[in-house]
Amino acid sequence: MGIINWLDPHVDKYILTTAGEHKVLEVKKHWVASAWPGVRAGVGFVILVSAFAFTGAIFWVIFLLGLVIGVQALYRIIEEYRDRFVITNQRVFRVHGVLATARASVPLQRILDITVNKPIIGRWLNYGNFVFESAAQVQGLNVITYVGDIDQREDVLRMVMQPPELPQQVSGIDEDDGT
């Protein structure tokens, strides 16, 4: 549990609770985002283990090649795991990074349009990508990839973006019909 806790980006500490903000949804990347790095990690492991069949300089070349491939793939898996997209009642933000953490956010009022792209494999495996168009010229948050259950996430996002309906005000003054 210790390593998983260390890997978690702890997005709750970026919620502005003093300003009345609360988290509506935290979205992790779909497992497909880590599939190719997982394959590379497996290949790196096989190369690393196969190095023990050799001696001398060939051992070190194969060993280092397997180690580099495996470490780079493991880094990518951790990078995908730590990439989080968060929807709050006031904004959307993304937290990502392994050694250093980067954050980007857009207030809900500045989001003009949301586009959902689902590649064919995404339709089969139930994931897609969000593309945000905001009122800002330069966006810190415009594309969120590998979002699992994207249709459900889009519904939640659109519900949060809808302004609350104001109850109809009942006036105690009757209109004078002139009689």
C-alpha cells in the first residue's frame, strides 16, 4: 500500500474548499494508456533475463538494453497512472507528472465547447478523448486522452456546467387590469 500511496497524485489537496469548491469526479486514465508501455516492460524484462545466457561485453550490452527499455516503460506506466483529470463544481483541472507535478485548470464558465473523440478501438474498449475549447486564447488544458466511460464522464461534466435552475419567483403584487 505504501508504494501505491506514494504514486497517487493526491488531487484533493488542490481543491479550494475554503472557496466552496468540491470534487465531483476524479478520472484516471483507461488501462489502454498503459498497455503499450506494459508490453515494452515485458520485452525489456525478457531481454534483461536473456542477457544471463551470454558472457563478457555481450552480456553487458544486452543487460543494459533490457534495463533501459524496462525502466523507460515503467516510467511511462507510472506517468499514465499519475495523470488525473478532475471535475469540480467550479472548474476542471488536470494533475500529471512523475518527478515534478504539473497542473492546469479551466473554470467551468470559460469552457465553450466539449468535443468527444472515440477512436474505433475506443468504441470497443469504452474510452475516448475530450477536447475542450475555452474562452482563453492560450489554454492550459485542452485535450484529455484515454478517458474511460467517456459518455458517462461527459454527462457528469455537462450537468456540472449547467447553471442551477432558479426557482420561479412568485410576485405578491397582482397586475391591475384597469378596472
